[in-house]
Amino acid sequence: MNGTTIPFHSGELEAQRRAGAGDVASWATGFIRSFMPEQHREFYTALPFLVVSTGDEEGRVWTTILEGPPGFVASPDPRTLNLAMQPDLLDPIAATLRSGTDIGVLGIEPATRRRNRLSGSTRPEGDGIAIDVRQTFGNCPQYIREREWRRVERTEPATVKTAKELSADQVARIEAADTLFIGTGHRAEEDAASNGYDASHRGGEPGFVQVVDANRLRIPDYAGNNFFNTIGNLVADSRVGLLFVDFATGGLLQVTGRAEVDWTASGADDPAVRRIIDVTVEAVVERPAALSLRWERDDSAVRRLAITRKVVEAEGVASFYLAPVDDQPLAPFEAGQHLPIELNVPGKAAKVRRTYSLSGAPTGETYRLTVKREPEGVASRFLHDGVDVGDVIETRRPSGDFVVSCGQCPLVFVSAGVGLTPMLAMLHTIAMEAGSRRAWFVHGTRDGAHHALREEVDRLLGTRPNFGKRVLYSRPRAEDRLGQDYDAEGRVTAEMLLALDAGPDAHYMLCGPPAFLADIRSGLEAAGVPAENVEFETFGPTG
């Protein structure tokens, strides 16, 4: 990437160190690209709006929303987005966007909880704006509130209110918000890929952003992807831009200021809060009805499902079978998608929200979640220790784009630990297909005690002569060596996958911890496997 193998600047590296995240740079390069994969291009070009962050002519950071007519985002190539629109002249960053500037972009689809991020630079392009991509990567769906959008005809004249502090009405809006967009930036003297701006999303229960007074806000920071783009930018440059959206009216409340990171999270009531971003407000811009878009919470999407079975699958791993408590059928899902759940955990004032991959067949009459118990995981410990057959939990529609996207191409399913869950759902699906698609199931785990769902996998693999399997134990027990449950000792590697000789059209579906995925993905692409043929889903111990 622009002559460097490390996609992070010194502020991000310092934030990773202070957070105890380990050597993130050693594996994260595999997730951060200098071009958009085909899935990301399709995603961006289908969106009705983009969240962007950049600086104004005075160097202050602002975050805003750019919208346009259907199809206003185009991607002529993997390194470019073209926007068929011009920013509102009342937007504080209109001038710099039109003339050309560094920019951070967040593509987010609240209805499906998908999001991707990129950074780059803008330049005039015809009657619109072009964005040249510098870095791009995907994001997990945690903390996104589901909302459906619609358009209205804008009849009110555009207006703007400016101030140096928050008014009482603006404070009330922030205290009622469950969503915040935050922009930060950094630029070193050298031409590094990590230069530029970042636009990111934060979410929580209404009031998760604390208003200390008219000039100070406190924003909780939770466990994330360990890249620390936002926090790392603030370590290097304290300038920050916040955006609060009035989803009912299309109004935008933009705040710019300076931020400091409270690494102790002092005063936080929620133990899940890892850090707090303290923001000092310097300027406020309120633009009522600035957008033609309106969003509505789809509370009808919440389903109450009863646990009909709870099965221990391996050490620290259990499956939960869910069925409706009413007479309505379950929403369909594609193999590989995940299910958002909402738990009422004792001692927690707010619902605990998590997403877990669906591990059963999409044609079943129940959903199945297979969950690893994380020692510090609030949700996973509650599911394992506090939930039993007959209990009811709340869920939302299955979502996610980690699905098989090719017709009859060969498939190599690659997983580590509980990462086998979406792979198993995919294996169920292709086992029912017509045709003779080739597939391999490659799985790595610690030992036989931690090897979940092996009988089910073997049964499905046995249904087709063109299915293969490779299982590795990293630390097999003495009793494992006497059986036939694994093929080799060690860990899954790219070289091993290439030795399967799946062919140039094979798609590799990867799921596991970030370092595991990054190493395999980098190895495959270095050997000439096209980037669009390597798809992945990551997980971490957020529990």
C-alpha cells in the first residue's frame, strides 16, 4: 500500500499498544485493501446515502451525509466511486469537497446492519465528485439499530443555525440519540496509505452519549476490530467531527471540536465500556430537514423465539434451537448469515445485543445458534449459564452478506474453532443442490474435546463423492491420537489449501479469528488466487 506494508500510522499503533491489542499490524494488512472488492462496490452503489468526514477550510473536522437520486453512486473501477451530486452549500465542508480533499467514507445500511469503510481523496468529476480510494475494509454489524428508509419531497427552504455551544433542544436530541457518526483525521509528512480521514459509526441505548454541559460530551468506546482508526487518529490529532441525525425529519446536527481519550473509562456504569472519548465542543451547525431521506425503526421485526433444545456440542460450545412462540413462520435466511439477538441479562439496565451465525440448515423449522462461552462474554455466559429450554429471547431478521455467491464453482470451506458455524449451514445447502459441485471442508481446532459438530459434518460430507475433508488439531490429546477424528497435527495454512488443487475458479470461504484469516487470505492471494475468490467472516471474543 503506497510503499508500506503497515496500514497504520503511529497514533493507531500507540492506541493498539495502550489497549493491549497485541501486534495488530502483523495480521490486519490482510483485511485492509487499496481497492474495493466486488461485493463492496455493489454495496456502495446500491446505497441512497454515504456518511463522510473531512476538514473545512479552517482545518476543523466535520461529519455529514451525502445523498442523491437512486443510483447516484457509481464505481467505474475497484479504486473509484463517482457521486452524481453536489454537496449542500450550507454544509460546512461543501467547499473542500467540491475542490478536492482527503475524505473518510462510511457506507451503512441500517435495515440489514451492513457497513463498510474507506478513505481516499475527492476531485471534481463532471457535474459531481469522484472519490479515489486509498484504504478500504469491512466492519462488523454490532451496535447498528435497524431502520428502513424512504424518500420525501423536500418542500422546506434550506436553513442553517450556527453556534459555539449546544442549545437546550440540541442537548435533548443528543440525549435521545441511539446513533452517532464520528469523523477523525491524521496526516503525516510522508505519503502514507494511513493518511487522511475516517468516518465511523457508534451506537447504543438512547442516552449512550452523555451530555456533561453545553460544551462537553462523553462518548463510550466498546470492543471493536482492534484497528483503532478513530482512537488512533485522536491520539495523533485531537480534532473531531460528530453527526447526530434526526431520522424522522432528515435534520442534521453537526458538531466539531477537540477530543481526548479517557483510557480508564472513569465514571462509566457499563463494564463493557473500554474507553471514553471526551469531546469539547467548538462549533455547532444545525440543518433542519437537510435530507430528503427519512428513517423509521422497524420494531415489528422483533421476534420472540423460544429455546426448544440446548445441546452441548464440545467443551465450552453449545447449540440453541429456536422456534416461534406464535404461529408465524420463521423468516428465511441464506446459509452463512447471522441472527441478531437481544437478551435481558440480570444486572444490565439495557438489553445486550449480539449477532451469532446460524449453524443449521436454512430449510429447517427452527433456527440454530452454536455459541462458544467466552470467559468475559456477557451474552455468551448468559446463554450458557442462565438460559434453558422453554426460555424466550428476542431476535431480529437474519442478515449478512457472507454467503456463497457463485453458481457451481468449487468451494473450500475453511474454519477455526467455532468459525465452523456458517460453514456448516453452507454445507447443508450445497449437500441439497443438484449437480456435482466439488467442495472441501477444512477445519482446525485444539483437540477432540473442542471439536464441535463433527458427526454432523461427516454425515453431510458422506452424501456426495465429490466432497472432501481435512481436519487439524493444534494440540491433540493422547486419546485423539488413537482415533480417526483428525488428519494431521498443526494449523490450517494457505499452502495446505492450495495443495487441494481446487482449481482456478474455486471460492475460498474463511471464518475464524482475525489473525488466522489474515494469514490464510494473504497466502492465497500471494499465490495468485483472485481477491474476489476469497471471502471471509471474522469473529472475536466479544461474547
